[in-house]
Amino acid sequence: MTIQKNSSIYGTANLLPASKSISNRVLIINALAGNASQLHNLSDANDTQLMLRLVNSKDRIIDVEDAGTTMRFLTAYFSITNQRKVLTGTQRMKERPIGILVDALRTLGADIDYQEKEGYPPLTINGFNGQKTTSLKIRGDISSQFISAIMMVAPVLPQGIKLELEGKIGSRPYIEMTASLMAQFGVKTKFVGNLITVTPQTYTPTEFTVESDWSAASYWFAITALAEKAEVLLPRISLHSLQGDRAIVDIMKTLGVEAEIEGSQLKLSKGSITKELRWDFTHCPDLAQTVAVVCAAKGVKGSFTGLESLRIKETDRITALQNELKKIGADLIEESSQWTLVPTDKLPTRVTFATYKDHRMAMAFAPLATLMDVDIENPGVVKKSYPNYWNDLKAVGFHLTE
């Protein structure tokens, strides 16, 4: 797909999706509540549509495709609810580690086998042999989805659970989001320090409306930051959000974007910019690609930490970023657990970007069309989280051709 350069952007992202993170959690919780809730504004992202279809599926073989959240949440859900399933996915899914979650579920009493490589999908779930322990330990710096998966099923365990997170906790806002959503369906959790306690409880069906997705909104912050002139409206989004990626407001304020509530929408406009950004992405790793691209193109030196989890996403996002940033004359230099973003001093007039089967690579690099003609390989990857991204770009003035 070719996006022609347009440096003046005005309009509304009317098709901004609902939060994928909230939708996926709510679907698991609702299933545990007997599927009796009224859920509104569920995400139309492929990951959520998969979850919607698969969580109550009677099929023996469950194909989660490339949806990591769906794989992790369903592994815990099917195990603890004593269902016999085979969980599989794409080749990339078979390369994404799940051993820490499986070990934890086995400790609780789940019977799970690996079909191919130890520690990786596909999995055979043979049911639940009764709760064997009330205490679990799990690393705090691995995917928060492992932790959330266990938390959501914990209330239906006969004895509940005490879950100790060892070491540094990554993506803490996502764990807090899970606890908050559980509370809205009648289940109380205690999260003090590194210990999460969930007693045996019953989920209560309720009526729930999902808010817009802050991860998807981040690309509009990038477009506003990079455009010469811009004013963008984002619908159905709250500054008081459960989502950790709301941090994009604070990050982009230093990169030249002002955000203010206007009626029921969030208005983005041009502001002043800094020359250097230091940020820890431990709790918002999905923003890293977006921010790196903006810094690279705006001449802002970046000092980043907390990018470790990017290695095990839809692709190795650190390597992918390094490869694609070089095409515009920028670099992302890794030294131990520190990354330095060296911005470009001269942008090209046209670049073709690879997407690595990763929706966030496509959406993070597309905003460069405010500065140059951009070609995006395999643009269909955006269906994973923001299926109408390209339509929203057209609506604000970009000209796209395939």
C-alpha cells in the first residue's frame, strides 16, 4: 500500500476501535459468569473476534492464529474449567514461549502436554485434576498476560490463590486493569506489593461498555506530532482510563502534542517539542515502536528502558525497529538493558517499510506519510487490532493506493 505525503491533517478517527485488552479480559470473565452479561462496544480487532468465537467453542481443536492474548487466556480458562482442548496457532505462535504459564497451571492441578517443542504451543489440555496448592510464584517481569490469565480463573478455584510476583513487575497497569475488571463483575482481589490474593468467589453478570483503545489512539498522537499542521479528534476515549497506554498523553506532550477533552472527544493539536526523551516502557511496551519512530523523524534523541518484552511479541520488535529505522537514517542502539535512539539528520523522500507480520510495525511507520511518501508491505496485518486504520487515515486526508 502506498500512502502519499500529506503534512496537514484534520479530522476525526471515527473508526477508532474499542480496547482490545479490556475486551479480551471481559470475554473470559463473562464466560466464567455464565455468559449472562450484556457487553457493549467490544473491539472489532481480530484478536477479540477470535476470543469471542473460541471462548465458548465446543470444538476440540482451538486455533488462535497469531493472537497471543487469546492463547494465554484460553490456556488458563480451558485448564481450570476442566475442558479437553488442543490449542494451536500460526508458526510464529509456536515460537512464542508459554512454559511459565503452563508450569503454573500444572502446579495448580492442570494436566497439560506439549505437542511439539517443550515450553511452546501447540498444547494439549487434558483437564483439571483438582486444586493441588493455594500458593504460586511467578516471575513479575514476564508477560503480564500470564499473570492476568491466572488471576481471572482464580476465583473459581475451590481454595482461591495467593500469587507471588517475583522480582521486578512489568506492565503493572495491565495487572491492575485485570483486578479492576474483576471487581466490576463482583470479584475482589487484593494486590499489595508483590502479592496478589484472590479468595473463592462467584462472578456476577453485569452490563459493561468497553472504552476506546489507547494503543490504537497512540498512532494519532504520532501523526499529530509529525505533521506540519494537525488537529485530530478521537471519540469515546477517557483520560481516566484503566489502560496503561494512556501514558502516550504524557510522552507525546514532550514530543509536541497537546491533548484536551472537547465534549465527548479528545482533541489533539500541535504543541512545543523537546530535544531529548527518556522513558521507561516497562508498563507500556506497545507504545515503544510509535515513540521510536516519532523521535527518529523529529530529531529527538531517545534513552529508553523496559523494552525487553518486545523480543517475544508478534515479531522480535527490537530487531524489526532497528532494520526499518535505518531506512530513514536513524538507529536504535542496544547496550545491556538500555536503548539509545539516534535520530536521522536527513529524511528520504520515499521509503518502503516491511511489517514482519506485526500490526504495530505497520501502524507505527505509517505516520511518516506526513513527511514522505510511504509504502507499507502487507498492510492487512492491521486487522489484528485496528481493522479500520487505513480507512481512518483516508478520512483525515491521506491518499492511499494498493
